[in-house]
Amino acid sequence: MRATNRFWTVAALAGALVVWATVLGRPLPLVGAAGIVAWLLAQQYRFVRLVEDSLGSLTVDHSVSRQRVPADGTTLLTTSVDADEPLPLSTHVQPSVPAGADSHSDTFTIERGDRTNSHSFDITWPVAGAFTIDPPTLTFRDALGLFERTVQTGPERAVQVQPRARRNVHVGEGGDLVAVGVGEHETGDTGSGLEPADIREYVPGDSINDVDWNATARLGELHVREFETETDRETMLFVDHRATLGAGTPGETKLDYLRQVALAFVDSARDLSDPLGCYTVGDAGLTGTYRPSANADRQLDIRRHLQAVSPTETTDRTHDRQPSSPARAQAVQQRLATDDTDFGRRLVGYFDRPEAYVERVAEDPLVAAVRSARAGHEGANWSVILTDDERETEVREAVKLARRIGTGDGGVLVFLAPTSLYEPGSLADLDAAYDRYADFERFRRSLAAIDGVSAYEVGPADRLDAVLASGRRQWSGGGR
Amino acid sequence: MSRTPAGGPDASGGDSTPDGPGTVEETVGESGASQRPTDDPSRTTPLRAWSSDWRPRSALVALVLVVATFGLTAGLPGLAVGTALTVAWFVLPTVAVFAAGTIAHAALVPRGAPLGSTVLPMLALAGLLFVTTISADRLRDWGVLAVAWLGLCGLVAIVWVLTETVWVAGLTLAVAGLVGFVSVAYFGLQRVGVTDE
């Protein structure tokens, strides 16, 4: 309950009477002061009771025209208040708008004696994510304007804002776009299916439905068209959304681009009825775990989760740490073992426990996610890792682990967001950006060189074109 | 601000848009309220001015009594003050007129005046306060006002008798009022049970 300025003004009148009584040295004005104080208390008591009555008879609702909306899309929020009987208090209703949404919401009022009112306004959602619209805020005010009481009541509403597809997305190798869409796969066999594969002469036993009449007319003999057969392919997504994945301008971050790739896999799995699982990794560890399933609802859950994830926050600078791989630590230890210099003897102490590096790498969230996904699970044959190039050792170990414990004839697909393409201002010096991209490309190629591993870069096409053009200028100018 | 029915052609960003990320479902709110007509937002009203406060015509009866008792007590000056209070009532809130009347009463009635000269104008002024509790032709919670007033007067009287100091009695009244305000607010918190304050 809040006392308004008007209340304090009236209370000041009582105070004036007390002062007047003191000036006169007579208690008579105190009777008037006591009257005003008593009057205020009576009004307050009445207000409390009327608020109670009002809340008992009110039904507050608010609804959104769409619960799923693309980024920059608009929804209509309608807030309605209905009372069983005429309201004894003037009631102001303030619809709630989540932080991150744009709107020009207005307070609307149900006047004393009215029973219902509603109000609609547009909300624009510039940022992707999951949002909750809090219940509207009701402010009751008495007839004399002495008191106000604010109460939040009604249901919450959830709105899922989906990122728009990147028009500018590049998925490729060394600047070259990949020719096929992500998630598609062929078996190499022909037969019944959906994708046209080849045309051959008709042989007895072929179905008349398979005859390709165009080819038959063109070649003068009966020909049938064969189709690619498709098999179920179990795929596991590992989506990294740690703090470094937030690099980039809003709506154009690493995660935004990688999310599009991940969603393409989800859509592909849904279209092909392939089993799909998903692990999402934040700075503190796993943030989402979905075991492989071909169930459409389950895959819809994965899709929603991927749309909702955002870069996690980290308080430390662990991502700056670049631990050596266990193999490299062992190699350094062997080399130092034969080094008799003081420097070598001093340094060898730091490498005397190569297994410590195994433990440290195993603690990294992405590696832990791969290990967790594969623990006790048989049959998954494709792993898709989506991350950036900030932690090369960890990514390499995660890829190796996924490849080593994967099953079947599948492999590992790695989609990497090159940091040099995302950081704001990184293109101010294109030559430096190209150098960093070249470092990334070496890393990508080192991953792609692992048997059964394919590695791709994911980034904004226009920025990549600018960096590559700079590289071409360097080469043509003989700078390198 | 555009307003369209749910699922209308304004449903931007759905599958119909070339850059849509996939299936964007459109869902009407559970209550279906999105199809209700939009009310005029201009109904939002600020706090009403003092002069437009709810003031029952029965207050005029109390004011006639004020003029009469002031005239009986103080003669022509009393009539003049009573008339001035009546005129002021048309522009000032009733409680302010009551305060002004109390101040004038203390100034007009000399110390040691007969009890009737002291009590009658005060009762007439009290009538002004009581008529503010009239709603829909009924006195509401007048008992609360009466009990609270009598209680506070009793408290002030006790302190006055004990200390014979006006400012101490006044301070006691202020503290009692503050305690009363907090108590009623706490009572309201318990009754309503929900608050974001």
C-alpha cells in the first residue's frame, strides 16, 4: 500500500492543527487534528477492504496472438480485466513487457463502477530467445486518491522468438561453399526412394509405375528411373554455447550462425525420420541432454532448446587457457628427458605427469559432453560438433574422442566459427584478419585430416569474402 | 500501432517469409482474447483534481450548521467565518474546510468560554467529516471514524491531563496516527496476501 501525496497533504493539515494548538497553548485544535487522523485511518481501512473485494471479483487474463515468432516479428498482446460486479475502486492496468522486447504499451483504466475493459498492443521482438510475459500489474486507487495499491495478478505467457535464417551464411571449406545441404546423406545404393538416381532399360519385373515416360519417348525404348534409397542415420549434435560463442554483433554472433546449421540438421532429421540427439554445452558444463530419438515431438523439443540457448556467462578466463594435448605433453617430456641444461631440468618438472593433461582435457565441457553422450550408448554413427576455434586442443580431443568411440560407418562433422570473422572491428585491418583466418584454416585442415572427420567453417559470407579478397591481394602483390 | 486478428496476413516471419527459419507456428492465446475488439486506450485517466472530488450535497447541511453554531458562538465574525467556509467548500476538499474551520474555531472561541460554545461548533465541523463517508446514499464505515476519533481524543486527553503540555499531546497524536497507519497497512497485507510492493 502506498500513501499518495494527497494523503500526506491531508496529514500535513493535521500537523498544522497541532502546531496551531501549540501556538495557542490550547488543546482544542488537537481535537480537530485527531479528527483528521481518524478520518485518514477510516479511509485507509475502507480502501483495504475494497481492494480485497475487488481482487476477489476480478479475472485478469492476457494472451498473445502468437507464441512463436521470428526475430523482429510482432505479436499482439491483449490484456483483459473482467469483474463479477462493478468495481468499487478505480483500477489502472499496466501490461507487462519483457526486457528485450519493444512496445508502446499503455496503461488503461477501469473506472469505478465499470466491470470490464481490455487493451491490445503490438510487441516487437528484436532478440531471439525464450521470453516470459509477466502478469499485468493492477493499481487500485480510492475515490479520493489517498491510497494506491499495486498487485500483479494473472497468468504468465511464454513467447518463443526464433532467430531468422541468416541470408549471409557461409558453410564451406577454405572459403569454398559446400555443395550439399547439411544433414543430407546417401547410401550409395539404388532402389525405391525419393531422390532420382539413374535411368536404365526396363527389364521384366519392374513396376510400371517406375517407367520414365520422358526418357522412354526420348530413347525409343522403355526405361525406368531408379531412386536413391535412404537409411536411418543416427546423429548426435554437440552444440557449444559458451561465452566465446557470443562474439559478434547482436543477431550475428557465432552462436547465431552455428544455430542455423544445427537447426538444419534437426529439420533434415525430421524430414528423413532419422534419430537425432543433442547435447548443449555451456561454460559450467552440459546445459541440455537429448538422447537420440526419431520421435517428432522429441526433435521439436531439441529445436526449441536450440532456439533458446544463448551464450553462457563466465566469470573466469578459462577460455584463454590453451592446454597442451596429452600427446604433445608426452613428446615434450621425452625431449626434455635428454636435455641436460639447467633450463631443461627445471622445465621437465612441469611435464612429469602427462596423465594430468588427460585429466584436464577430460574435464573440458565439450570433451565431457562427447564422453557422456557415448557412455553406454551404441548405434549412433554420426557426431556433429558445432563450436569455435578458441579452444583448439579441446576441440581436437573432442573430435578424436567422437571418432574413436563412434560406431558404424559414420564420422564426425565439425562446424567451426572462425573468431576472426566475428569480432567487431576485426576487419579494420584486413591483412591481420587474413593472417588470423589462415591460422584458423590450418586448424580446420588439421581436423579434416583426421580419418573420418570433415571440418567446415561457418560464418558471414560477406566478411569471409572480404578477408579472402585481402589474401588474394597479398598473394598477387607478392607479399608472401 | 497495427492491430490485426491473430493469424492474419500480418503474421510476419512465418513460413510464408522467404527468410523464415523453419516452421513458425501461430498460436492463438488460450483465452482467444486476441480476437476481442480493442478498447480505446484514451480511457487512461490521471489522478482527479481536488475540486472534482466526490462531495455529497448533504455536506451543505453540515455547513449550514457550522454557520449557525459559529454565529451563535462568536456573533457576526462567526457568521462571516462560517459563510467563508461554505464558499471555500466549493473549491476546497471537505477535509481542508474542516481544518480551516477548526483553526478559526480556536481563534474565535476565547479561553474559558462556555462548554456549549466550544462543543457545538466542533460537532458541526465533525458532521463535515462524517458526510465524506457517504457513498451511494449510505454512511460507510462511520463507526470506524467515530471509534478512531474518540480513541485518539481519549489518548490526547490522557496525555494532556498528565503533562499539561500541548506539544507532547500533539506528538502523542502523531505517533498514534503513524502506528494506526502501519497497523491498517499490515492488516491489508494479511488480508489481500499478494503484493509486489
